[in-house]
Amino acid sequence: MKKLSGNKIALMTLIILASLFADYFTVFAGKAITIKGSDTMVILGQRWAEIYMSQNPGVVIQVTGGGSGVGIAALINGSTDICEASRPIKSSEIEKLKERFNTTGVEIPVARDGLAVYLNDQSKVVELTLEQLKDIYTGKITNWKELGWENTKIVLYGRENSSGTYVYFKDNVLKGADFAPQTQTLPGTAAIVNAVAKDKYGIGYGGAAYAKGVKYCKVKKDSQTPGYEPTLENIKNGKYPISRYLYWYLRNKPTGEIKKLVDFVLSEQGQQIISKVGYFPVK
């Protein structure tokens, strides 16, 4: 028998390994699922993905943020399977989806969120009305003294305009008005929480699940009603005035592995994960 040289053995080894890796990626390519969008939802999406993958070996799920607008754009250009959004899709975005894929998409409410208002732990402000929040973020109220605290400038933190949280806050709290120019825009809710935690005179907004190292500001519908924090009970009974659905958007009706993932998210187990992360079940 002819003895193979070391170079030939090495070459054959590389060919075998390449074949094995090709088979590996072929198996997984059909099951890889991409999820992109809302920074508010990224932790929740990642947790769903981790547990689903642990229960379904061989399935690969990639979850990234960037903002609801970024996720919807990715859905329209075909670079993601699922978009996570903390706001409803716009009619203009549906039209773009229809133009490219001849579909109006599929909307799936997957969770609920109380859009929290964050204050520094040292703040003496306890509650604010929706009108006061509007005046603060549009620049009409600029000093904490006007709200019964120190004679100090209010420092505003907010999200960038690609964020669904930004859109929701602008539409439902500012009633469509523009944010004050002095609002410091940050790339994610975690960044806002971090900034408010370090700034005694700061105020910010974002998902309830992110409130670590800061305190909730109680929010009042008006001056005649009591203020409420974004708890499950207050959101369920409609007392907390800034609550919303969180969505998954797909181009078409889910099939195959994506349908199994959607069914998992909406199952009792999937909805329990929502509560553990800090949001609220949709059912």
C-alpha cells in the first residue's frame, strides 16, 4: 500500500473538515431566524430566543436592536425575518412592504409595557401629570422649582427618532409636539437609565423593565386624579396612563420554525418569561 505524504494527509483532513462544516451550515441555514428592532424589546427577545434554542437544539436565533424604525426597515428590505417594534407600524411603512413583497404584513401583539418615567433616586419629585410631562419635554417647564423642588435646571434625556419609544412618547405624551432642543438623545433605554441614575436633576423615559438604579415617577392623567406607577395591576386596570402593546411584525403568515417560535412566545411559558423580564403578558 502506498504511503500518503504528510501534505496529502493534511489536505485530505482539510477536505473532510470543510465537508463537515458545509453539512453543518446546510442543516442550520434553513432554521436560522433573525429578529431585529426595538431596543426596548431586545432583552425580552433575547430571553425568548435563549430558552427556545435550549429546547430546540439545531435552531439558531439572532436577536439585535437598533430601534423599531430600524427593525421595520429591515423587514421591508428583507434582511430580517421578524421585526420587534414598540409602536404600531405606520401606513407609509405598510405601503413600502406591499410594494416590495405584495403583502401588508402580519402584526402580532406579544407583550404589554408601561412606558415608565425615570427620576434620580435623590429627586424630591414624586408624581407628574401628563400635561406637566408634556410641558417639561417641550421646554415650557425648564426648572424643578416650577414643580416644587430645587431652583435647578431640568436635564432632559430621550430616545433617538428611530425609536418606537420616542414615537410613542411624542404621539401620546407630547400630543405630536416637538421635543425641546435641549433634550439629550441617547441610543437606548439602558443608556437613559444610566444617565438619570448619575444625574440628580435628570428625567428620562423608557420601558418599565429597565428601571435599575432609578425610581419611577408616578404619572397622573390630570391634576384631579391620583398618580400611578407602571405595575402589572395598574396597567391591567387602565389606571397607569402610559401603557402600550409591544409587537412582532412578519412579512407573511408564519410557517415552519417561525410559526413554532411564535406559538412558543404566545404560550403560557412564553408569556411567563415576559413577567420575569419585567414586562407584562399580552393575555
